Amino acid sequence: MAELLVEIGIALTGIALAGTLANRVGLSVIPAYIVVGILIGPNEPSSIAGISLTLVEEGEFIDVVAELGIVFLLFFLGLEFSISQLLNDRTRIAKVGGIDFVVNFGLGAGLGVLFGYSLLETLFIAGIVYISSSAVITKSIIDNGWVMNPESSPILGTLVFEDILIAIYLALLSAVALGEGTPLDAAMAVGTAFAFLGVLTLVAWYGSEYVERAFDAESDELFMLRVLAITTLIAGVALATGLSEAVAAFFVGTAFSSTDHTERIEHIVAPIRDFFAAVFFFSIGLTTDITLLTGVAWLLVAAIVVTTVGKLVSGTLSGRVYQLDRRRSIRVGFGMVPRGEFSLVIATLAASVGTGALGSVIPAFTVGYVLLMSILGTVLIQNSDTIMQSLPTNTREVPSD
């Protein structure tokens, strides 16, 4: 127990120091948390001048807290939107989600074919490069004040579409890759997940009055515990049914968005969200073995270039669907660049197959890809105004909020 406590203390100290340094130099804290995870984690570099840097190991505690980081980032994003907004926007969400899928899944499939991978391996690569990171993007747009900007709507719509589609993709891919169950079993799993999502939607739509009453506690402590408890429980049940825990947490947030509890949640629960989120980004660094990247360097470079352009194109087109000006549409593209948790889930599935490129190349590629794309994406979001100033004048139609 003592060793575990010391290890957790070292991890939190590393996160705190990295965040402080990032704030001092004016950079996003997300890359800093990832880098410190690499430096003091179990992978290379393991020592400097004979001093061991392997101070923190991957473990169940960090994994669970990291999972809660994803859950509460999406919960807070849901607080900014009502279920009526999403339902009224369903046509545009389907359009931007379709654009995003065709462009980016298509580019991923093209990369797989270009590098000579099999059909199954290509499907894995396509999924890995297609899906953006809900956690990284949510943290970035909150930190940079984009939540109330017009560009947040197509970003959110695309993330919701992606997170729902990935549940179908993972169910079908698992059935094919692992040979577990029949297509009917996969269909049943998808159906169960969507039934659960339907229940959440109905609660968010009709149950705001009951949510208001159930969480009307005078004590801040009891109020916080109730919010943490119900959000975590619903996210866990959703994950068990095959639905993304991020999507479930988002819909829990929308259920609160129509109540008078939102300001209290933002005041009391936000620090806890930031703690969980910091551990999530740190955990990405813990899983990153930079020595594996040399073997997938060409695939990695090609994927970063092609898929960054792909997200910029699909994001810009999505902004136009929402009738945004060209400048804000390009910012939508910047906002969709980061990759993260879902790509790692797909890579874990590939590693469990354990044959050919699925057992070694694709997991190694994914770790490097997620690391570099999460850093690149947060830098693009943070510096979007500076980048826009270097573009032709006709792209700067509306000032930033």
C-alpha cells in the first residue's frame, strides 16, 4: 500500500509540475501532461545520467481515474446543450457526421491499401485515424473558450456522431477479428447499446423536473457525491452494454442542462473534472513507448499529414453546413484534429488478435499517432487566431469571441 501511495504521489507531483511549467510558458497543459507521463512512466527513456526515470507504472488505479476523466469531460460538455438542441439539429449532425466519416475513414482505408495491409488490417487503420478524441477536444475547447462559440456546434455534432458510430464499428470489428459470435450477436449488442441510449434520451427530454428534485441538496458535499455517483454509474452501465461511456456521460450532462443545478455543478464539480482529465492525459504518456516509433515511421508521417488535412477539409465543410463563415469553418477543422482514447481502444483490440501487423505494427503506430496528433491538435486549437492572421484577408470575416 505504501509503495502504491508513493507512486500515486509521484504521478500527481509530475502532473502538477508539468501543468505549472506549461502555464508559465503559455502552452496547453495537455501535451505537458502526456510528455511527463512518457518521462516518468515504464517505457523509454528509462534513465538519465544513471538515474532511473521509471517512477510510475501502469496500473488499475490510474486506468480507472483516467476513464473518469473522459466521462466528466463529456458530462460537462453536455451541460452546455439541451436534448432539444440535439434533436432539432439531427439533420445537420447526420450531414457533418457523414462528411467526416467519408473523408477520414476513406483516407484511412487508402493508407492501408497504399502500405500493403490486408483488408482486416486496413479496417483497423481506417478506424484508428478516423475517430477524433472527445476528451482532448472537449478539454481544449473549454480551456480556449470555444464552448459558447458558433464553431462548437459542428464540433459537438461530429463528436456525437463519431461516438455513436464507433459503437457499431467496434461491435462488428470484434465479431470479425476475434471470431466471437455471429453477425446476429453483433447486431444484438448494437441494439442493446442503442436501447440504453434511447432511455437516456427520454430521461434527458422528459425528466428534467425529476432531476431537479433528486439533486436538490443543501449540502455541497452531498450534492457533489450525487452528481459523481449517478454520472459514473450510468457511464459504467453504458460501457457494459457496448455503448461509449463518453456518449452516456454527455447525455447525463444534457439532463442537467435544463435544471437550475448547472452553475452549482460548474462551481463544485469542475475541479474534480480537471483532476480526472489530467490523469487521463498523463495515462496516454504512460502507455507510449517511443522506441517503437522508428519501425512505423513512414506510416506515421504519412498518416499525420494525410489525416490532418482530412480533418481540416471535413471540418471546414461541416462548418459550412452550419452556415459559418470561412474563418470559423476552418477553426472547426482545427478542432477535430486531436486523436486519443478511442484510437487506443481500437489498437487494444488489434493487439488482442495478435497476428501479423495487428499484433505489433498497428498498436505501435497507434500509440505514436495518438501522441503526436493530440499534441498537434491542441497546438492548432490554441494558436488558431495566430494561424488565421497568416491566411488571406477574406478568411477573417468575423472576429474571435
